[in-house]
Amino acid sequence: MLTEPLPTTLDVRKAAARGVSVSGALKPLELQRFRGLLASEDGDIQAHLAFSRDEEGRYLVTVDVDATVSVTCQRCLEPTTTTVQSSNTLAIVWTDEQARHLPKHLDPLILTEEPCVLRELVEDELMLSLPPYSYHEQADCNEELVGLAASEPEQEQREEKPNPFEVLAQLKPGEKH
């Protein structure tokens, strides 16, 4: 497991021309958009980015991300740990027009400015790879639910309230009470 932090930015053209690979660690706290999807700031994120050029001279980056983060269980609403893994190759382009001309097997990474902010790239991959719903294991979640159900205070007996429509029944012609 890497403990070195991921570099902040990188000139992707130079990195791709030289075949540079960059690896590093991140914490969920460092990724504000991704952090909003989590149950806590606990977790570990490992990223590996490999820059290259293909046969047609396109700039490419292969992003591999492994993360262990805390999310909210959708059954019991308590924190649970999940693993997020992603591997994706992106073609680096600078305009929407260039992105439209990419082959179907390549997703575009549109850069509006140089250098590339690597944390944002990793954060985007994590957000796309995070499962839409997360759950505890069935047995663990049932224990949580039993604990929640047992801790609820007893509901007070509801008083019988008169039906507000009884007044209307009295106004109906033909029926006398």
C-alpha cells in the first residue's frame, strides 16, 4: 500500500510523450465532491495513472483506483465499508470537437487548462465507480435493524378522535339519527 501522496498536477503532454507513471495515496477528506457521497472521512484511496500515446498519436491516461471507504447502508442507514475499484483508459483532448471524433472504446478527458489536476481526475473516476446502493452483509444489517427497533420508545395509545365526516352524514337528506 502506497503512503506517498499523489502529485497535485502534471503536464499530460510531456508525461504521455515520456510514458510516465504516477502513483499515490489520497484520503477522502481531500476530495470534496466525493466526500459528500460518503458516511465518514475514514478510508484509503490508492491511485495509479499511466500516461502514454497510441499509434495514432493520441494522448492517453490509464487510471487505476482502489479505495476502501465508508458509505451509508441503505437498509439500516448506518455506516458500512465498501471497496471501490476502477480501471479506465481515457483519451486526453482539449475540445468537444476532438472528443466527438474519438473511437467508441475511448472515453474523453477534456482538459480546459494545462496542467491536469490529478486529484480531480481520480475523484471523477471514484464517483463514477461508487455503487449506487450499499448494504451491510444481511446478517450484520439485521442485527442493526433489530437494535434500532428495540431502542424505539413505545408509542402512546392514540385517543379516539371523532370522525369529521359524521357532521356531513347528519346533513344528508332521508337519514335521521
